[in-house]
Amino acid sequence: MPPRPANYDKFPFIPVPAAHAADCWVGWSEIGTRLGAAITGHGALVVDCYPGVHLDDVRHALAAALRPAVVIDTREAFKPAATIDKLVAPDLGGADPIFGRLTRLRFDDFLDPHRVAELRAKITLARGLALVVGPAAALVCPEPAVLVYADLPRWEGQLRQRRNEVPNLGAANHALAGSLKYKRAFFVDWRVADHEKRRTMPRWDFLLDTVDRAAPKLITGAAHLAALEAAARRPFRVVPFFDPGPWGGQWMKEVCDLDRSAKNFAWCFDCVPEENSLLLAFARARVEIPAINLVFRHPEQLLGPAVHARFGAEFPIRFDFLDTMGGGNLSLQVHPPTEQARTEFGLPYTQDESYYILDAEPGARVYLGRANGADQAEMFDALAAAQQSGQFEAEKFAASFPARTHDHFLIPAGTLHCSGAGSMVLEISATPYIFTFKLWDWGRLGLDGKPRPINLERGRRAIRWERDADYARQHLVNQVTPVESGVGWREERTGLHPAEFIETRRHWFSGSVPHDTGGGVNVLNLVQGAEAIVESPNGAFVPFVVHYAETFIVPAGVGAYTIRPHGRGLGQECATLKAFVRT
């Protein structure tokens, strides 16, 4: 692996408009003082909380600072945990360790109306300030004097689940395996909480960031909305997060400047707004909020009218890294076609994807499609037997192709595939991101010491068996066609497959390249070159610098923009890979 300078920014931020730069308070003492000043006379201070927030931290700190007459913990308004377990069970897929269905439940389904009435009576009768803290607090007390929202990015929530610090919504399952808490959060908790978040966001007086338990931060609701509006008008990056895996590699440690003592890093999620966060830069501190807030608040400005009309307030494009440099093969897998995704999981669309090779060791390969002449029944018999024997001849049944830097492999749903060892993949895909049917995991264990779940029957229903080696070679491997060129640049179409809704364009450049969002959101990665700068031809946004391997988002409303080499990228031929939704 050739040495590369580590200039990857792990903590990108968005400057808050100057008018709100001072609207931030750090630490419980300052927060208590500011909230106390916001309350005049009697009334209720309501702190609604996203799942995963440490509720006791918030309640104890604010009770000590504000000394309210009454303290209400909204968990008291929930139905018993056993009742809620039964309520959510139909959405959790029974014993299946991974899959369920996206819930249609709402907070009202979790609340006991009699307990809600009792708590409301306590609030009304309070002789002084009533402090109401917890999930669904704005439903328990719908007319607060001050409304605070304690928000939390999903990634931080997952880390807390893994450490057994927090249970699921309305549950008493702290000790449940982190993977099962994540499953319940994905299919139930986050859907319920996001529905309520979207309803109340315009009314937030303050937002509370408790990602760093030692340094909580409070900002005004107006500052939060102003920051989101600013982000929707300029290029930006979400905060990436990294995770190890049984097949993880070593490349990201060097290029992204990660902990060298870690065993490996398998994934980097560099553009998954549902789970990533945004850092808002105030004068005194940087405040971390969920990136999905921007999607909820400005879907049309961010996504564009046509994309918003098609997908709603959901970000449909995902970029992430898969690092097997010095690691192992991913699982041999397949994603469900749209009909299966809709029928079995309630998804409106599925996980079409592609592998763009950022870097590769000699001999690296990608498995794609079935081997010519392979028999489906024989393969699944062999896969079933492999669950006991630990042996499977992958090369007999799956086609494979050499993987070299800048190759692009297209993977429409239903295609058998696997990234082999020795490659650094930029995965470009549709957003549904946990719907992978593993067929063979090379006889290894997961990081928890247990075999990772295999889904042969679902995989059998998903595979498009006609996609063999010949089909892959003709339709899925390096489908590169020239599009346009100018002084110091050229543009190529690299995908995706006609069955996929994402279009990808690669631009090679040593000069300034003209781009236009075309009325739809653009997602780009600097796949070659040390550094580039994104600029507005009419000065509509502050120039935005990106570094090698960084993914960035250009909102639909930006319109025209240019990209050229900058700083350490000057004198180099740079390249970006751009993705957008075909409309």
C-alpha cells in the first residue's frame, strides 16, 4: 500500500450564521442559568428526548439547577415494558436477528392515556415550575412555557446501546445484545421518534446536545434553524464514523488518520445522513446534531423538487468505505429486489449499489454474478452444507474479476457479489443499508465470537440467476463512456446499471470543471488528488475545500458550481466521482 499523506478531515463543520454565533451555552451550570432566564413565572419546562439520550443525566442536572416544584419523568406515562414488547413484536420479525418491518406505530401507541392524564394534572397543579423530561414529553405536556429538544445522532445512540447504557424505547432491555437493540431501534424506535421530531422541530425554543456527557451544550431553536438553512445553501460534509469488522483492513488507519493500535477498520460511513451528524460551529463550541434534521427541515432545497417528490424527506444516496486492504473478503451476499424489499420489509425501494475501487493490492478481485454454468440448486445445497462443514467452493459458483484502482463494478439488487481482500471500496448505493442477505461468510466468526447470520432462503428468492459472468462482463464491469470535455477536464459516465436510479459521473481535471446540480442533490468524492476547491461562479457560497477520499454533498438549490485543484492538489490530475438521482 503506497504511503499517502493523512489530510482527511474527520470533524468537518458548518459555520453558524454570525447573528447566532453566540447563541450557545456549555455545561450544566450555564445551561441551567439560560433556561431559568427563559422561564417567566409558573409553567412547564419541557425537555423532549430522542431515544438514546441519558435521561437521568438531563433530569438530575436540570432539577438541581432550576429547583422546580414538580419533576415529571415521561417514562412514567408509558405502558408497561412487557406490553410494549408485545406491541412492537410484529415489526421485529420474530427470532430473525437482523430483519423486521418498518413500523407504523406512533408515540400515542406507547403511552398509557390514564397515566398521561395523571401527569398532566400534576403539571397543572404545580405551585411553581414543572420540569418535564423524557421521550414524548411534548405529547405529555403539549403547551409548555419552554420547549427544549435533547437530540442525539443515531451513531452515538448505537454506541450507547453496545455499551448497555440505554434500552430501547419503552423497554427494560439494557442488557440485550447491542445488535438486537439496534434492530429494534432501526425498525421501531427511530421511526416513532422521527415522526414526532418532525412535528415539533419548528417549535423548539432550544436544542440540547448531550453527545459529550461531560460538556453538554445548549443552543437556541432559532440558531438551529438558521444553521440548517445555511447548510442547505452550500456544499457540506457530514461527520464520518468508523467501525471495525471481521474482514476489516488497514488502509483507513493511514489515509484517515485513525487509531493505529486498533485491530482494523472495516467501514467508514461518510454520507449516511440518517445516522451521521453535523457539527455546527458556534463562537465557543461545536455542537453535534443529527444530519437527518437538515433533510427533515429543508427536503426540497436539499434534495430538489423531483427527488423530494419521489422519496419524500429521505436522503436516497449513500456513500461509504469498505476497507479490505490487509483484511479479508466480505461475505458472499445479495440484496433484495424492490418487490421483495417492499413485501418483506415495507421498504419503498431497495439497496442497489456499486463498488468503486479507490485503491487495490495486486491480485485483488471482486466477486460479481454467478459463474458461467453454475447450477442454482447445487449452489444452495452446497451453501446449506457449508453451515456445518465450514467449506464452500466460492469460485465454483461465483464469477470474479480483477479489481484495480478506479474500476467501477455495478451491483443492481439481486446480483450475487462480494468484495475480495486487498481492495479499498467506495460503495455508492441507495440508502436502505442493512438489507444484505449473507450466503457465505468464509467460515469465520463475527467480532462477538459468534457466526454472523446467514440468510439462504431469502437469498435464494433474491438472486437474479441470469446474471452470470458473461452478463457481468458486458453490463456491470467498467461501463465507462465519455460524456464531455473542456480545457483541463473530461467527463465520463461510469454507471449505474439501468435498473438502478443513481447516475454516476467521473470527472478528471487539472483545471476548473463546471458542474450543475440540475435541480437534484449531488454527492461527490475526491477519488484522486490531494485537495480540491468547490466554488460558486456568482459567489453564492464560501469556497469549500475537500481532500482526498472525502465525500461531500452539494444541495440541489446550489445550482452551478465549479471544482478545481487546490493547495496540495495543484499540479496533479484530480478526479471526482459524482452521484445523483436520475429524474
